[in-house]
Amino acid sequence: MFTDHLLASLWLAIICLPLISASCCYFLQRWRIAGWLIGGGLVTSILAWLGIVFVQSQGAGLPLFYITPLKASVLVLIQFIAFIVLRYAQANFSGDPDNQRFLRWLMLTVFSVMVTVSSDNLLVFWLSWLGISLSLHQLLMFYPNRPRAALAAHKKFILARVAELLLALSFGLLYLAHGSLSISAILSHYPSAYFGWQQQCAAVLLAMVALIKCAQLPLHGWLIQVVEAPTPVSSLLHAGVINMGGYLLILFAPIFDQSGSAKWLVLVVAGLSTVLAALIMMTRVSVKVRLAWSTTAQMGLMLSECALGLYQLALLHLLAHSFYKAHAFLNSGDEVNIFLRRELTDIQLPSLKAWIMSIFTSVILVTLIVILVGGANHPLSPWLLVGMAVAQTLAFYFNEPTEGFMTNGLIKALLLLGGYTVAKTASGFLVADIPFNYNLAADIWMGLLFLSLFSVYQTLQYHPSNPMARRLFIALNAGLYLDEWVTSMTLKCWPLHLPRTKTPVGSLPTEAL
């Protein structure tokens, strides 16, 4: 009992640190104070995470809040991302006279995310979810004189209101079905033999909210265009806030998993978004725009993993993607040097012989791993995607004639597969234990999508001059013209007067072009 109260009090203090940091924005040394508070919160949250996972594995209770191993893991991630972004933003805004406003809204956004993650009350969850969107909007509009940033934030604002309305309807249905606002109490009823229309509608609404929050096609355009915002905002958005859709499905997995309609909605929309966004990303040259399209693809894959019932894999994807994308955005300035080094190495596309060898080797390696971990009882389409990634890696190694280079490729492939398997197994201890129901049709659907992605990508790589490939490249480079249609409909529903700027058109920021 004492341990439970101690951990609960510790987590309450950690959650309040960003709010305290925001209130310190009116004092001197505000950036240094915020850095101390968030840095101390990160260290404390790691210790509290150890206590939750290894001592109080059932979780620690608070009024309106309940910290489980899943929530504790995501809270540590939030603290880490906030600390890194804060350190970067301190240098990035050192010469900006308005940096106090940025720091205040940054801390309020982080606070809202932490309250949402730790909440055990439907009303608190919804209010903090709303708080994330409103505070993030202030960051996206930090430079309000940028027309492209204003348009992107406008579309994001409208979609966020739609998502919040759908989330309120979903929570209302769950409250009517169970007569309780406690999330843990509601989830304790599932899996359930009775799954009525209220639960079905609630699950479908949750799926729709997740798809909107994760910027799935065709409602993705705002995510691509908000790269006009400062780089710390992009990092916070892509490494943290955008993942809330996946977290929503993982948290409400016992309900979502029982709805076939909700799962197929996610499989179709998120699955197609994964393939199309990944292909579109490969046609772009702007660093931040490529990363934005990558986020849409990664979010689609994470949501698809939830729909397949692989919630432990979705959690691993959420954590890994957050760390990777935070580094990628904050390190985007070094992309020029990376490009020059790549050009100097003059890497050749793998030959047919190299591909045959790499595919054969990857099939053997993945098959052995699947047999060892008992993965044959679960969907095989994710293993197909892993196998294609390994084959892609090995093909470049096998394309070199030296035996040592091929050996290095095999070692790297084994390390990748081993690390993936261990991390996936470890994340399984952090999510709810939900009985798995294998769906052959869903597995085949995702497998076909992954094969299509691999085939189209290789066609564009090896036959770029083919007339059909050139037409496809042009369509992909234009984003299949989906966002133009959505933007037109958005402005018809809610017109926007874009800000005027005295800056000549030719000198506008081009990072989003």
C-alpha cells in the first residue's frame, strides 16, 4: 500500500513539472529553469518506471488517474522527447525576442499530452486531448505571417475539432453502456460475450479518431505543410503528438479488438496510406517533407498493426518511431553532408544475382526466427515486411564481390532480426493481455499491400525511364492530388483569409515546397 501511494505521488509530481515550467516563463533564466525541471523529471520518471514495471506491475492509482506499465513507458518517452526538444529549442530561439511565448506553449503542450496519457477518466482524457490540439495550434502559428503555415494550421484546426467531436460521441456511448467514467473500470468488462451496437459504434468512432489524429490519407495534407513551423515544433509533433492516435487504439484495445468493422476500417485506410505515403516519400527531395510523408506511412503501419491484433508490436513501433523521428528532424540540417557522402560513394543498384541471394537468405533467416519464437500462430504479413527489409539490406552487401562485405551484411541482418524479436517480446509485457484472434483475410490484405509497395518501389528504381513508371512518378510526386481536393473542400466549408506578407514570393521559405 505504501509503495502504491509513493509511486502515485511521484507520478503526480512528474506530470505537473511541465505546468510548473510554463508558469516560470515570466521569470529570469526561464529556459534554464525549464531545463532543470524537465531533466529532473526525466530521471525521476525512469526511476518511477522501474517501480511500476518491477514492483507495482498492476499499476499505481491516483484520483482520476491510473499509471500502468504501458502508461509509464509512454510518459518516460514524453519526458525524453520534451527534454531533447527543449534543449534544441533553447539554442534555436536564443535570438528570438518572443521565445518566452514559445516556451510557454511548448510546456503546456507537453503537460496536456502527459495528462492525456495518464488519465483514467473519460472526461479528463477528452479535455486534455482538446488541450493538446489548442496548445499545439499556438506553436504551429508561432510565425503567423507565413501563408502556408496558416493554411496548414487552419486545416489541422478543423480536423482536430472533428476528431474531438467523434471522440466525445465515442466516450458518451461508453458511458451510457457502462454508467462509469473510469477508463479502467470500462475496459475491465472486455473481452465480453455481449458486444452491442453502442460498443460497436464506440469502437468505430475510436478508429476514425485515430485515423484523423495520425494524418492518414486523404486527410494528411496539414502534416506535410506544417513543416513551415519551427523545427522544434516539427520534432515535437512528429515524434510525440502524432502518435496519440496509435496510443488511443492501444489503450482501448479490449474494445477496439472486438469490433470487426473498426478493424477493417483501419486496415483499409491505414494500409493504403502506408503504401501510398511510402511511395510518395521516395519522390520528394525536401528533407522535412520526406520526413513528414514518412510519418504518415509509419503511423499507417502502426495503426494496421493494431488492427491485426499486434498491440505489442504497435507499442514498439510507437516508441521506436518517436526516438527516430525526433533525431531525424533535429538533425535535418546535416542532411546535406549525408547526401554529399552518398554521392561520393557511388553506390550501384544490386544486380539480379545479388537480389536472388539476398531474398533466399532473408527467407531462411526469417523462417528460422518465426519457428523459434512461435510466430507462425500470429499474422505473417509483418514478418513478410521484415523479410523484405532484410532482403533490401542484404542485396547491397551481396552486390559487392568481397566475402568480408557479405559476412558483414549477414551479421547486420542477424542483429536486426535479433534486436527486433527481443524488443517485440519485451514490449508484450507492457500492453494488456488480449486473446488473439487470427484473421486470415486481414493477413492476406496486408501481405498484398507490402508486396505491392516492394514491387512498385523496385520498378521506379530500376526502370525510371519507362513511360508508365514516369507517369506514376509524376502522380506520386503530386501526392496523387488528394490534398488539393481536401484543401478545396476545407476552404469551402470554412474560408480562410491568408495573412499578407511584404516578403517577395520568390524569397518565401521553401522547405515545404
